[in-house]
Amino acid sequence: MSGSIDVSLLKEEMQMELDHLLGWWSTHMVDQQHGGFYGRMDHEGKLYPFADKGIIMQSRILWTFAAAANLTGELSYHTMAAHSYDFLHKHFIDQKYGGVYWMLDFQGRLVNDRKQIYAQAFTIYALAAYYKLTQEPTVLAQAMALFDKIEAHSYDTQMGGYFEAFGRHWEPIADLRLSAKDANEAKTMNTHLHVLEAYTTLYEVSRDEQVGVALERLINCFMERFTDADTGHLLLFFDEKWVAKSKVISYGHDIEASWLITEAMGQFDNPVWQSSAKAWALALARITLQDGLDADGGLNNEREANGEIDTDKHWWPQAEAVIGFWNAWELSGDMHFQALAKQIWDFIQKEIKDSEGGEWVWGRRRDGSLLLHEDKAGPWKAPYHNSRMCLEMIRRLSLD
């Protein structure tokens, strides 16, 4: 361990940040009248109590409070997890056709019934963490039912991988996009990444043989399909036959994938395979370091297909970089990775944490100006990436 980093202080800072984040969500975003959590608060702190409630936000909140309760034993986190689960269980699960809906209104009434595989995965991730906390068989059964739906309808038995989205009845649909900025392609790295993390946690708590088989396939898929042989980065969009359809590079996803693969591999006792995955993860961390870090100390957002760098510093790539670079240090012993994790944590505290309004800002441009059009909390901003950073670092620092 580097003498320049005070491990006890870093762990204390991470614990304080976790308390700060989850205290903010518990205080400002809990919908006591209609259940779950409010669907939106804008950058200025204006709450929209009648905003729609999306499954991504709600499931990420459930995962966060359940994971925090699992690690810390804090009763208030358990209470928030139970509140979150109650709304998800009652309203988001399609009792007739299986799977979870994409969007509900503020009262829990159906707004959008599409079955996005990304959403099914996040719900598995959340339910698996909540089952670990509660040991309630119903919760594990719900997670396994979602797993069965993904495997039955989304897994490509001919070419491998998972198709992106379906209608309520699990029928094919024309518009597969997760969001307006995504390409309308059959298979995406982003969805596969979150199926990977979901199956990792589900396998950890269930030890179900079929989940293990699917997780092994996903690990191989990342090492064999998603990695660009020319650049070493992950490619984002593919057609159904695995023809790459984009050259955009997402630095946040690269560094996130590097440590999530490591976690997935930890579920198996296969030294040869683990060695290959370790080398893959370190290569991805090194190329992220080489191409993605900016002179201001933060991680750039993306490299566009034309080679232009999007130098905006979004909140979530910074959080993933702290874990990813620390993980790379643990794998390699290269002290530079440890220093980089601390460097980005310092950047977060200076530029991303909102000390006045609470939580974190969405991000800043290179000139320091805030991205004012983005939400403080909303369909795509929950206490998932930043709280997970705290939880992972507390866990790893506790092992030192």
C-alpha cells in the first residue's frame, strides 16, 4: 500500500459520502403518499412530485439501499430498501406476461409497457441484493422468473448474446433503443454489461446452475465479441450477427466493465480462465488511462466516431473510474492505478459533489461550467454509481 495514501482516511471519507448520499435520497426523494421514490428533481433542486417513475431509477434505488444495508447493517437503509421494494413489487412487475414495465406514472399506473432487457437486468440486480438482505424466498423467485424470461425470449440461441428489447407480450418491436442517443441496433454492450452484473449477483445468492452457465457465456462474450482488436476499447452497438455498427468509445463503460468482469470471474474456481480475465481487465484499464483521462484530473465522457473527444465530465464515469483503477491496482500491484483512483476521488469532491444542494451534479464541461440542463435526480440519475463507488471502496479498504 502506498504510503502517500491514508487508507483509514480514505475509508472514512467513503463512509461519510455514503451517508451523505443516502441521507439526501431518504430526506428529499421518498414518496410517502404514493410509494417508491419521486421521479424527478431538476438541477436547481425543484422537485417534480407528479413526474413519471421509471424502472431504471426505482430498481437502482432498491439495489443501492439493499446493498448498503448488506454491507453496513444500518437499519435505516433496510427500511428504505423495503419501501422501494414494496412499490416495485406491487406496480412494476407484469403479473400476466412476466417481466417489468418500463414506465409508470407517479401513482403507479402503467405508462409504457415495453420490456427492455436492460430494465429486466437491473431489476434482477436489485432483487438479488434485496434477497441477500431479507432471505425472503418470494424475492428470489421473482429474480429467477425475470432470469427465465430473459433466457427464453432475449438470448440468441444461434449467434449468442441478448437481443435488446421487446413489447409487453415479448413480441419483436421496431424501436429497440434504450434512449434517444443510442443506436437502434439488436445487441448492445451496455445492456450486456448490466445483464452481467445482474447475473453475477443472482449467481452469488442462488448458486443456480443455469445462472452460472449464462454468466460464463457473458464473460466469454465480453472477451470475444465486444473488444475492438484495433483499439482495445469496447464497441457499443452491433447487429444481430455481431457486425459492429459504431466506433464510439465510452470511457466510463470501459473502466466499469474492467472491474465488473473481475467480480463475475470471482464466482468461479477456474485459475486459467481467471488469469485470462485478469489480463483482459488490466488491458482495458490501461487503455482507459491512456485515452480517457483529461489534464483536469477527470475522466472524459466519450470519443466520438470521428475521433473527437467529448471532454464533459459526467458524474458516473468518475465514480466507476475510482473503483476500476483501484481494482486494477489490486490486480497488478501497479501503484499508479491506486494514485489515479485517489486523483479522481479528489476531482469528484472538488468538481462533482454538490456540497450546497446535496448529492452530485450531473457533470461539468472542461471549462468548469455545469451541465445545467440535466437532472439532480431522475430516470437516468439515481444513487447507484456514486453509492456503489462508496460501498465498493469501503469493502475493499476493509480488506486491507
